[in-house]
Amino acid sequence: MEKVYRPAPPIDVFVASAHLAVFESSSYFISAYPYSVYLNTMLPDTNQTEPERREQMKFKCISDSGEVADSVVVGIDGGQDCSWKNYYFICGFYNPLSTVRLVDDQVFGPEITVKQPIARKIPLVVCLSRTFYYENWQVMLTVLEMYKTMGVSEFSIHILNVVKEVYDILKLYEREINLKINPGFIIPKIDGRLENPNFHTETMNQIMCYNDCLYSYREAAEFMIFSDMDDLIMPENGDLLSKARSLLEAFPMAAGFEFVWATSHFRLAPSLDQFSIPQLFKSLTVKNLEAYGKSIVIPKRMKSAIIHNVAGESTRVFGYENINSTFTVDAGRTVHIRGAETKEQDAADKNSDFLTEEKAILNNKAIKLADSALKSRSRTDKKFEDVSALRSLPPTLFFTPQFRQCYTDITMIRNAGTSLCASMSNCRIDHRNGPKCATANADYAGYINGKLNFYVANNLRIEEDTGCELKIESPAIFEL
């Protein structure tokens, strides 16, 4: 019987951002080019289908001056059990460029603005995790004030969605602590697919947003932290920059310094008037000391963003190393302010080892200074022009308990031996009677050729007073 030829199904590629990057000679073979464009993308894939589809993924990049380059896949990550993964492509050029077209054999495809790296020098940047359904303002205020007190020069955050009252506070902090607020990346509806692709990515497009931050600041920042909104790296001396510099002096070939992760719970204050940063730390109880941590990294030695550490060789430039928490145990901790308790815990639930040993390493001077800064901003005759925004913060958390239950359920299923993606596809969130949000949106376009379909987002923006449910938009379709 004659074999029937069936063409391979098209590969759908969402291009979140394109960045001009400079790589060391040992980073990639393509680094011989003086101008490299790093493409930050996601596409649907599995470990089983990826190898034979590499040939189909090939496309060309054309600069605004007409120079043509071949694309090269240089990295993949995003969770073994997730059906949408992060793919990193690089196109190498000999001449500077400001836009690039991604084209197939028929020279058909989108033109994308190439983001130029920030040129000024910045000692320490924190890339805050993208927000979705975010509302935990007590932890947010603690993290922002503590990081500012401990020496962070600049912050960057991507918004997918966030409760409106919390977004109002973030906008106040824009000018107070040098916080840059960016629309996050949401994948649009994909032609011929029924699923919401964003709900099948690991941790809701987190790495895609982190990569945008990394490549924006990669040339500018001396050090960088990728921080969840409930994570806080706390050096014992209360000064992140001096601690990072002293560690780099001790470990000159380091790409990152990992600090052990103490997953902790805290007592939720019933109102803003009863909230203070010292009180939050006083109420902390540890649930687990993890085998891994969070890191301060040297961004020029990174190839892609991370969540925890640079232990994986694919994330760091060849020749550099991960300095794990064994070497930083006396230098500080990562406090993971994970769970919110609404009442005092029983004494039996407290971990005395943490209370005596772990709290001793936290810098009380930094905690008091951060609280003083927050109180100063909150006074009507001081910093914040609109103190009423602080007074409007919700006293109760609507989404947080639902996501905590989702996380518990996913963990239980994984511990039982079943593979499962840590994604929104495995969460059931009830939006009824919920709050308003600020939500990312964009003008989407899809370029369809039946082999390699490109989807792009233009005019990214944050829209206020929207519903909180994340819905996907249909793109304008352009066909060959």
C-alpha cells in the first residue's frame, strides 16, 4: 500500500519580545556577530514531538536595513508536563537594527520592534514576578519597602492582572522607589485551537515576562534578582549590594548566589492601621526549609531568566558557576512569605528552630527602617499624594485562598506520582462577586502560512477597572 503523505501540522509561535543583546564569545556559536537579536517566544510542544520539528521551526530574520540572518534555537524550558513552552531563538547580524521581520520561505511574516538595552549603569535591579490575580498587599508593601531599604536601585514588574486597589498602590510607588510598571504578555487565541494557551504554560508566563526584564537590563545592571512578590532575599548585614559584591569577590566566576528558601506563614493584619512590617516578621513561622533557594545573579553571565537558581547550564554563560546555599548559609536567607493566617497559630505549630536560628539572621535594623519609610509615605503631609489609595486596600483576600487550595491540590497529585503542569488549567477560580482589576491587553495579529504561524502583540497596555477573569483576545489574521 502506498504511503499517504500528510503535511505536518503548523507550528504556532507567540513572539512576546525581541531584544538586542551582546553575548560573550563562549555563550553561543552565533556570538561572533556584533548584533544579536534574542527572540523571547512561546509555542505548543512536548518533549516527544520537539526533536523532529526542529526543521519546521527554521525561519529567517530580516533587519530594517535588509540584512538577512538565519534563526537558531538556543534554548527551551517551561515544565515537562506543560503543553506550551518557552523557546529562545537568536538571529545574528553584522549591522545595527531597530526592527526585524520574521519570515518564511515566501518572505511572509511580522515586523517586530527590537528593544534596545538600557545603557545607563544600575547597581541592583529587581525583576518582580508578573502579577495575576494579585491582591496580597501586606506582603507587597513589605517586599517593596524592604528591598528599597536594602539597596535596590530599580524595580521592574509586568502586570497580567492585579486587583485595582493594589494597582493604585503600585502606581504610587512608581515615583517613590523607581518602579517600572509594564504590561505583561498574554498569548491570544490561536487559530484552530480551542484551549486558552496561557492556562497551559508553567506558572502563567512567568519566565516570558522575566526574560523581558533580563534583556532590558542585562547590559545595565551590575546585579539582578528575580523575585516573586512573596520572596525576600535578606542578607545578614541588611545591605544587598555590599553582600553581592563581597560574594563576587570571594567567587569571581559566579553567575549567581543562591540563598536558602524558608517557606513561611505570617499573621494577616485585619486592617492597614494594624499592619506593620516588624509585626509581619514577628508573626512568621516556617513551614519548610527548601533544598533550593532564590538568587542574586550577574545578568551579563545569564542566557535566560530563572525562577530559583542558575544550577542549570542552559541558563548561564559557559564557564560560570552557581554558588549554592551551602556557601551562603551565613550570608542571609530568602524569606518566602507564603501563607496568610488570619488568627494566631497554636504554639505546637511553631518551629522553634526557625524562631531562634532563622530570625536571628534577619537584619532588624533594615526591618525598622523599611517600616519607618512606609509610615512616612502614609502620612497625609508626606510622600504619597493620594493616601486615600492606601485606605482603600481590601481588608480580606478574595483570590489568594483559592490559589492556595489550587497549589495544594496540584502538589498532592504530583506527590502521588501523577504528572501535572503547574498551570491555570488545573485551577478552578470562582470570580463571582469578586473585585475589579487592572489587566494587560494588546492589539494582536496572526501571520498564517500553514507551516509556521507567528502571533505578535502590538500596543501593549494596562486597562483599569476591568473584570478580573483572564480572557484571550482574537487576533487580526493575515494569510499568505
